Amino acid sequence: MNLPQLTPQDREDARNKALAARTLRSRAKQDLKTGRTSVTAILETAAAEPALDRLKVCDLLEALPGIGKVRATVIMSELGIAPTRRVRGLGVHQRRALLEYLGPEA
């Protein structure tokens, strides 16, 4: 498979788009960490925002206070969520189970 040849302007545009997406995901995780937003709000916003849609579920969980890598892995295992799953790939039942597991403040 041959990759298309990008012009320098196309590369710059792609670089800026990727930077904006990473910044948005970083801000969302920081807001979770400080309590300014909730998992429910992130999941609802992700439906309309492709950058948040690509956030890994393990990163989402690890951004919550008191949840580290090990606890996030355990939670995902208990709920039957694959370790590589992104927010976009969560099914209706997985979303509901995740929100129920995290409790009403999620």
C-alpha cells in the first residue's frame, strides 16, 4: 500500500490537528483529575468530539483520583472491557456498567 505524498502544508495541517486533539484529551483528563468534570460528561461529549472519542478507557480511568494503572486494569477486567478499548468502542452495556461501577459521582 502506497501512502499518499503530502505537501508541506498538508503535513503542517495534520500536525496542528493532532496537536489540538492531544491537547483536548489532556485537558479532559486534567479536568477529571481535579473534579471539574465527570466521566458521564466526558462520555456524552465524546459522541460529538472525535478527539475525545479516541481516548483510551484505561487513560480515562487513570485520570480519576484514587485510580492507578492496576486498579484501572482490574476495573476493566471485571467489566469485560478490553485493555486497548477506546471510548468510541464502548458498547451501551459497557458504558452503563462502567458508570454504575464508578457510582453516582461519575
